[in-house]
Amino acid sequence: MPRAFRLVRLVVVAAVCALALCAQAVRLTAADVADPLPSVVARASTWAAAFARSAVSLLAREHYEQEVRRRAGSSAVPIDSDAGVTIERRVLDSEVALVETGAEYLWLLARDVQQVDGKAVADKDRIPLPAVGRLSQDEAVQAFRRVAGQGARYNIGRISRDMNVPTLALWLFIPGLAGRLRFEVAGREPVAGIECEVVRYTERRAPYLFQANGVPTAVRGRAWIASDTGAILRTELILESRSGTGRARVTVTYAFDERLQQWVPREMSERYDDLRRQAEGFVMGTASYRDYRRFETSTRIR
């Protein structure tokens, strides 16, 4: 069995993969970003910190479709085109938990996969989400990490990846990390009828926060920031290996949840390319989220 192409390995502080959110003071100056970006980025950074405080221990239902596609044969088709023939497909239905562990405000996305291609997963093959209130804090953290690890085994395709965490790109906008990025205006565009400032970002200095093929690599992407509130309504995160042989792109759109009275991820789309094996195709995925609720416990995982 050939070794899978390992496009993505996230490095967060001490090489942990997930979303980290913290609330430090915003330190952005006009020297860091071109005017009028300081106020736009500062408002988005403040919003990301508020999201961290409010989105503690969320549960949701996830419908996740993955496809491996063989590229279209014509040389006239752009390399990043979605055109191709589906050669493998998988549909996962899961209960997911977005959990703050308290270790450097680390977040985990734990997937309890309950159905694969419409067939129920046997109880013996599942690791259910733990009953938080019955566990110590350390026990709960370990339990959620076990659940997070089990979800990856259902990924299809040869490309190993761990970027399919919908809130990951928000991490880059938290106070204290935003200063690592170079920002530029990329226009204005509405999201769900709300006027947004589109901001392009690039990680500008090492040590970089992500790895591609085991090599620390600068991340880039875009964010759609509501002009009036600073809410981040859409994110795009792109990681491309330095050799240009691998690329990942994850886009997430947020929606306002009336029951929770906060913005939450509503849809995530992703694409992973191993350009060393162009004929073997690429991996695409789309996940949608519904039925958000909070853990029925007052225990906060730390």
C-alpha cells in the first residue's frame, strides 16, 4: 500500500491540531496594514474573541459528503477546475462537538460518526460523545480527543488531512495572532444580504502555524467581514506546499442561529490536491451543520 500523501498537518503552539482562540489585547498599527484596514481587522479580531467566549461546548448535526474525482482529460481544463469523474463517494452523518479544552484555549472538533452512506455504524465501532458532567476535566478532554481521532478513519482518498474543522480560520483573527498576518483589501461583497469587506490575508513570518508535507508553510486566504458589526461571515483558508505539489482550500460560511443568538458555521466546502499524482484526481468535500445546541451541563472543559 503506497504511503498516503500527507498534505496537511497543523502546528498550533506545541504541534496540536485544532482551533485555538484567546482574548489578548489587539495591537494593530497603520504600519502593519494599509489604511483603512486597521479598524476592519480590529473589529473582526474583537468579534473572533467574542465568538470564543460564546461558542463554548457546542453540539450540532453534521451531514458530510466527500468525493474523489478523476481530473478531466483535456489539457485545456484548468488544474483547479472541479470538472472530473467521481470515482469514490462517501456520505457521513454525525453528531459533532466543538469543545474548548482550556489548554491555550484549544478547540477540538469531535465527530461521532453515526451513519456511513446511509447505514448505521455499529455501536462497537463508535466512540460516542462523552457525558461531560460525569467526567473529570482531564477525563473529558481525553474522551473528546479519542472521538476526534476516530472521525478521520472515514475520510476517503489518498490525501491525509486534518483541516476539516469549520472554525479553524477564525483562529487566525484572534487578538495576538492577527499581527502575524499581512492584510489587504480585496473588495466588497454581500454574504446572506449583509454587506461585507473582503480582506485577503497572508502569514508573513516564521515560525509558521501550519505544515504541508511536514514542512512549516505560510497560510493565506480571505475573510468576509460584516461592515457594520465586524462579524466574520465567511472564511477561506489556503495551504499550499512550498514545492507546489500539494494544495488545500477550505471555505466556511456562517449563519445566525436564532436559538443560540449567535453566528455559527453553516456550511464548509473543501478541496485537496496532490499535484504529483494529477491523474489520480482530487478530493472534495461539503459539510452542512444544523440543530445547534449546547451541552446540558454547567461543566466547562479545561
